[in-house]
Amino acid sequence: MPDDPFPGLTGLPRLRAIMARLRDPETGCPWDIEQDFASIAPYTIEEAHEVADAIAREAWDELEGELGDLLLQVVYHAQMAEEAGHFDFDRVAQRIADKMVARHPHVFGDESRDKSAAQQTRDWEAVKAAERAARAETGVLDGVALGLPALTRAVKLQTRAARVGFDWPEAGDVLDKITEEARELTEARDRLGAAEIAEEFGDLMFVMANLARHLGVDPEAALRGANAKFTRRFNAVEAALDAKGKAPQDSDLAEMDALWEAAKRAERGG
């Protein structure tokens, strides 16, 4: 391992100094020098998901490293912004600090802390609405980030619309809409082309996200859970086949389905 290039620095100052060195046009890393905001953004999203994954698995030993990876992304973007003359890391930190103070008058101001979580959420949304107005974002849906995961963005769009009364009153109404959208998807599959099928599938997913909102379910978390369950059970299928000296490609659907059902019963204690 090379000698520490910044022996007098620790923590965040050391990380920022390392990033500045990596981006140095004369002595830095060629790959890091070539990157820009657009090329780094996918890594930022990926690292955020890996943080969420470590938390979901309660892998606390991994979480430390994943949070470091995510922090690196913030430092990376701030370094590029400083080079371009937009802003620097200190301004990023100051801006979020100011926002937290402004959005918590019941902690940092003279407002009462005696309020419910629901009231605090309403107050928070009112402050955010005022901030959007200050940025001339006057539309109900303005400011919902395009880069969010699609299911998360769907819920945020629907939540905004619901605040002005554009929403189904009950979850049952959403279930009826799901039935309608499923029927339209079936019709598209039978009679229309790929573009129309994709559109109808998107409509069905959008309504499913709405149902999640009505039921108080985080659709991203629910789907992550379903992915984990599928992975766990398929791994059990593979293990059962391996015990027979077989691989999945040597099996057939009937055998694998029987092993899948056995894995389900085992998970449920019988």
C-alpha cells in the first residue's frame, strides 16, 4: 500500500484532498479526470441503493463502507462543481444545514414541539411548497425529480396530485382501476404492437404504485422484499437440485416448481 499522501489530514478533509488529487489534470487519475456529472450520476444512484440494501439486510458491518461509498459520490460531484466554478463542498453542506434549520422551527425556533407526526408532515410540506414557489415552481407536480426510481416518482407524483383532490377516495376504487388496466394490457397484447403494450404495462404499474400509496406500502421496499424472497427460494431450488447432482438447466419446470413449493413450505414452518 502506498504511503499516506496526506498524513496530516483525517476524515472528511482527507477524503476531499484525495478527490482533488484524483481530479488534478496534471497528476491525477486519467479515469477520474475524464468523468463529468452525467457519467458519475449512475454511480451515485447505485451507491444509494447499496446503502438501502445493507440496511434492509441489517448488514451493519457493510453499512459503514456503503455510506463511505455514497459520501464519495457527494465529494466527487462537489469537486467537479468547484472546478467548474458552480459551488464547492462547504456551500453544499451549508445549504443543507440551512434547510434543516428552516424546516424545523419547532426545534431551532420558537414553535411548539407538541405536534403529531402527521401535523409535522403537513408543516414540512408547507415549507417545501413555499420553497418551490420561491423557485417559480408553481405547478402541482413541479420539482418531482426525474432521476428518482420510477415507482418512487410515481408515488410522489400521485401524492402531490392527491393534495389538491385528484385522487380516488378508497383503495377499492384503485383495485377496480387495476382490473381495468389489466384488461387493457391483455387487449394490447392480443391486438396491438410493442409500443402500445409497453404503454399499457406502464399504466398498470402506475396504478399499482397508487394502490401501494393507499395501503401505506412503500412499493420500492415491497419489490425489494419480493426480489429477496425470489432469490432465497430459487437458491433453495438450486441447492435441492445440486443434492441430486443436477443443475437447473438439467431440470424441467415441473421439477423446479415442486422444489419451489417445498422451499415455500419450509419457510413457513411446514
